[in-house]
Amino acid sequence: AETGKREVDFADRNETDTAKAKRLKNDPNSDQDNHNESASANPLFGFKTTTVLRDSAREKNMFIHGKLNDQDAVIILEKTPIREDTLLEIFNGSRLKLDMRNDIYSTYQLQPPAHLNEMKTTVVCPATEKHVKKYLRQETYLVQETGEDYRSITLPYIQSQSFSVQWVYNILEKKAEAERIVYEDPDQDVGFVLLPDFKWDQKQLDDLHLIAIVHRRDIKSLRDLTALHLPLLTNIRKKGEESILKRYAVAASKLKVYLHYQPSYYHLHIHFNALSYEAPGCGVEHAHLLSDVIQNLQADSQYYHSRSLSFPLRADQGLLSKFKDAEKT
Ligand code: GTA
């Protein structure tokens, strides 16, 4: 098997320098056969970058806006973590190029076998202007929203413009990702679907991320929850944790289970993350632990109806200007 893998690796390198240069430059004059082959095997072939929305050398990712077949698209490229179970193959099956050596210190460029050098790639196409703005690096501001602000400012805003939740309905109706479902409770009142979040490539447990999507379609966010929803929330916590233990052998004490406020998608869903993983959006300004939510509702059924909630908004988010207009920031 090892030899087979190496052969593939070397076959890749047999590409001529000219072919490689053409491919890398996305040269429109590159030969048509090559183009057709590449376009069918690679749906991103011909993507034209308009702008890099954000990138991070530390997180090793890049968010790119561009055109894919004349449609606006956002592509997220992300280098994936190194897995312990691949170390043997990395050490024995890679090419090494020495960068420098000094006394007991040396650095190398290591080229692992191609299958260990994958990049997680997320594509949003066609992307709306709202998607482009969502991923653009921007200044954020903390807003404090009273229950009354929610009803007079936030609710009308999210009713008039928020991301489509079609992808959520596709999951609930088994029109998409059906094979990825980890657990389902089909009850229409307290039931939910638990599946991997699309940010998690499921290759390692360090960044475990699942979402529980409720079957009910009448709960937009934390703000809609009352004590009447306690059976739903406790059911999600209990069965979600049990299923994760069964499937991934990760105990409840190694999980953080939370809701976002504001979420991006206004159909109630709950995040299950590895405790040690700093997922985007798990900070105190954005995340509400499910166990706290349950206790708050047990103490006061109207807690999320009346309490002030803080959350960050990006500079160009329409909701921020609504709060500014109301002189709330
Ligand atoms: N299984 O089709 C889907 C799908 N979609 C469209 C979204 N999600 C999906 N999961 C499946 N299939 O965790 C997931 C999202 C998110 C959750 C919605 O549903 O990955 P939310 O409503 O609370 O919204 O959660 P949230 O967390 O604000 O949205 P999101 O998209 O996670 O963005 C928050 C920040 O995370 C972004 O600003 C960005 O910094 C970062 N981010 C987003 N996507 C990626 C990515 N692919 N890679 C790295 N970072 C990302």
C-alpha cells in the first residue's frame, strides 16, 4: 500500500513545467481538453478571485470572494490539523528539503503524501452580498439589547432580512446530508436532528462540532424560548450527549453545549463542541451555555423575553445602524 501511495505522489510530479505553469496561472489559452477535464473533475476550476475578505496566518485559513461561472461565490480554504494517526506515514512517506542547519537545530520543507496534504474547502455559491459581508474582516461593536429593543428593533429587522434557512429545512426533510445524521428524535414537539456542523471535517475529535436542529419551525432564537420549551431543551441535552458518547466516545464533561445569540440562521439549533476547542463564536459575547439557558428558564419562564442580552455586531451590519438610529449604542 505504501508503494502505491508513493506512485500516485510521483505521478503528480510528472506534470510538465509548462502544463503546471498554465494550470497555476489559470491560463485561458491552456488547451481545451485539459480545461474540460479539469472543469468536470474540479468544480472550482476557473474561479476568479475578486478579493481576499480575510485571512489568518495563525488559523491558516483564507476567505475569498470571487466569481465561479459568472456567479458570486465565497470560498473558504483552511489547512486541517495534523493527526497523530498519520505521523508514521508523514515521517516515512514524505519528501524533505533542508532549509537550514545550525548546531543541533534544523528546519525543513516537508512534502507529505498528497492525501495527507488536503485543504478543507467550503463553497457558498451563489453567495449573496450578505454572505460576502459576513466573512469580511471588520470592526465589531457590542450592543446591549433589552427585551423591548428585541421586539421593536431586532425582530422587524430579522423578519425583513436574514439568511435563508433552506439548508436547515433540507436537513429536516432529508433532502440533504441525510447520510451524515448522527441521531434523530422525530418527535415534532421535542425532537431534533443531530449532525456534524459543516465546519467540522470529522477527521479528528479535537475540533468536534455537531449541531442539533429542532424539528419545530416556530422558534427563531434564544429570545423565543420560555419554560414551555424546557422538555425540548432537556431532551436535546440528554439525547445529544448520549449520542455523542455512543458515536465518538466523548463524554458530556468534555463538551461545551451552547446557543448563539445572535445566530446567523434563525431556526433554533444548538452547538456541541469539544470542550478544549476554541470554535469561532464560542466566546462569552456570543455563546449561551445550554445548561445556563435551562436553569434560567426554570427560574423564570420569561427570562429571555425580558432580560437584556449583549452581542457583537460588525460595522456594516444593518442591525447596527438600526441600533444607532435608536441611539442605543
Ligand atoms: N451541517 O449547510 C450546512 C450548514 N450551514 C449553511 C451552516 N452550518 C451548516 N452545517 C451543516 N450544513 O456553525 C453551520 C455553521 C454554524 C451553524 C449555524 O450551522 O457552520 P449560527 O446560526 O449560530 O451562526 O450557527 P454562526 O455561528 O454565527 O455562523 P457561522 O457560519 O458559524 O459563522 C461564524 C463565524 O465562523 C464566521 O464569521 C467565521 O469567522 C467563521 N466561519 C464560518 N464558516 C467557516 C468555515 N467554513 N471555516 C472556518 N471558519 C468559518
